[in-house]
Amino acid sequence: MSRVRLVHLVNRTTIDLDCMFDGVPVVVPAGYKNVGTEEKPEIVGAGRDGEPQIHICELHAAEAYKRQHPLMGSEDPNSTDMNDTEFLLGVAAWGDDIDPLEQSDAIERIDRSLLPEDRQNISVRQISGARRIVDKDNKKKKKAAIVTRNKRRAAYVIQEMKNPMGIRANYND
């Protein structure tokens, strides 16, 4: 009989993040919140006494969730070590940084400044079916809609797990 090992996962951003492990969608709540104004933002932990909000999950799920949310533009292209990349999720017990952080505007994972000069300059082209660059306000609205949709999916999955055969009782006899 195997034991389930749980870890405390921290979302380093101020928005909820969608994750998936073993086909089950999960929403990891924001670990920090903005209590300041737009001119003078002040980021504090969303948990008790200003501590970051934690999400308790299985060890393997935490690793999968973490890999799904890298900080764009932070990966070292010359390294094979996963820990050379910054992630939006962290587990303090693993030595991860859990300080507040927001997603960058970079369009790819790697940090091009670490590449040779002839490979640093790229141009973005709009191709049918490719990722589009959108304004931040529209991006936040889309993210909120996706999070809401995934919360509904997660609730449906839980409902299906309670009644996996889909049997409905007929009391109209």
C-alpha cells in the first residue's frame, strides 16, 4: 500500500491559475493579492496574517502544476536543468522561491539574451492559428472566463466521480 505525500504549493501571482493532472482540471488560488492602488501597488499574501495562500496537493501533481506555468523569458537555453527556469508556482519545502511574481510579456520561454548575437533577434509574425498578442485588459478578461469555465468543469468531474455509472433513479412508478 502506497502513501500519498502532500506538499504546500504556492501560487506566486495575484490571479488564479488553471492546472491539470491526470486529466482532472484544478484551479490553484492566487497566493498574493494587491491591496494598493493602481499608482502604488502593494502586494501582500492572500492567506492569514499576510502569509501567501497555500494549496495542498499531491507531490506528483505539484510538480506537474509547476511545469505548466513557467515565467516566460526566464529559461536558460544552454541548460538542461529544470531548476534554471523560474515558475509561477513554488513549493517552499523544495527550496523554490515563493516571493510574489507576475507573468512577463515575453512570448517564449527562453531568455534570448543568453544566446549568441546572431540568434537573439527575432520577429513576430501573425500566422493563422498561431498565438496572438493581445492587450492586457482583454487578456485578463479571457483569463477570468477560462478560470470560470474550468471551475465548472472541475465541479462536473467531481459530480461524475460521485456517480460514475451515471445511474439515475426513477421515482415516478
